[in-house]
Amino acid sequence: MGKFLLGTNWKMNKTTAEGLAYTDGLTDIIPKFPEYQFFICSPYVQLWKQRELIDSKKSTLMLGAQNVHYEDCGQFTGEISPVMLKEIGLDLLEIGHSERRQYYNETDYTVNKKVLAGLKHGFTTLICVGDYMQEKEFGVSAEVLAKQIKIALHGVDEKDLDRVWIAYEPYWAIGVQGIPAEPEVVDSLHTMMRGVLVDLYGERGKDVPLLFGGSVNIKNAVAYAKCQDVNGLFIGRAAWHTDTFEEIMTALREAGIR
Ligand code: PEP
């Protein structure tokens, strides 16, 4: 397993000016925390400028888009293709975030197409999976996540597995209305997801980073990071300001997370 992963998805927040100021600040902080690999998933319109800024600062910060289409080009008004994102020189594609699934008809099957397209074009794919509260209450979260993972990875060759990351983000834990997950739930579901990956890919399945996200903040980040098979944190609101993000980094370091 590589470095512990720490990253953020801005959703539809931050203008380009705000995003560049944030990126500039984060690239100044990152050298203080060499034990972590950082990434950000930003709105499309600022990716070119961010790429230039990150490169000009010779930063290790990985840059990703929040979505992608699965075709290289075609009659898909308003969509952005992996070829276009490749031209920017992005590192990462976030695929299947819960908001894409809930509001934009993204299904396990379109997620799979996007994963295959992203891998074909050389990206690392950050696949988001999650369960609804009702599924949690009915005790079927494990089945739901296993199904999402198996479909997302259908046809993914073992040789591409080093460019697959999976984030468990319970739908009920995400965003302003989110209820933070109990660390025991995270622990048990991450262990289960690891088992699914090992069933699919044998020993290689142990190398796929599993991230957790959903109302992660300074109070709970360490507890989540200490869970079995949590190899990174995918943070929304608490990482949208570099100072609160840095507080989390410091807390993780003090807890010995690497
Ligand atoms: C997210 O939307 O992916 C997320 C983790 O958000 P938050 O941390 O704000 O709940």
C-alpha cells in the first residue's frame, strides 16, 4: 500500500480565483506532510489553470475532475470526455459520487463504463460507492457496496488495478444533512470491501486503496483513519479551507497515521 491518501472534492463550489488561491495555499502546506499523498477534485473550468499552478510549484498534489463521460467524443452536449481531460494532464478522475448517482441518473453500469474509459486513457480512477440510510437500516449495506464494487470493476484488468482507488461514502453521512458514521460501521464495511477485492483479484486486491468520506472533520478524522482497511480520507466541507484541512493533517500525524 502506498502513502495514506488525503483529498477533497469541492463539488460546485469555488470560483477559479478562489480555487487558485486555495491550490496555492495547499501546495505550500503539502511539503510539511510528506507522509501523505494529497489530491483535489475541482470544477472543470479551473483545471487548466490549476494544472499550470501545480506544475509551476513542482507540487506532488494530484489533480482530478469530479466527473467524466465514457466516450472519447460524440453527440453528448455539455459533457466532457476523457480525451479532453487527458489533454489537461490530470492525474485522477472521480467517478460515481453519490450526488452524480442521485441527481444525474448515474448507475453502477455507467460508472463501470467511465472506469474502463478512465483506465484506458491512463488516469487513476477514484470510484465512489455508498449506501442509503434505508439500506443501512435494513442491514443490506454490505451487499449494496459489494454489488457496486463488482459492477464498477467489471472488465477491469488486474494490470490496471494500481490505478484504482475506492471511496466508501455513505449517502446518509455526506454533506450538510449528513450524520457522521460510527467508526465501527466504517471498520466493518471496509473489511468487507477488502474481502470483495481479494475475491476478485486475489492478493492484488489488498493493494487497492480504500478511502472513507462523509462528514469527516477534526473531531472524527483520526477515528476513521484508524479503522481497518481505511487507507485514506476523502473530505468535503472540512477540507475546503486550507487551515481546517491542515488541522486534520496535524491531528492524523500526531496519531501516527501514515
Ligand atoms: C463528499 O461529498 O464527498 C463529502 C465527503 O462531503 P462532506 O465531507 O462535506 O460530508
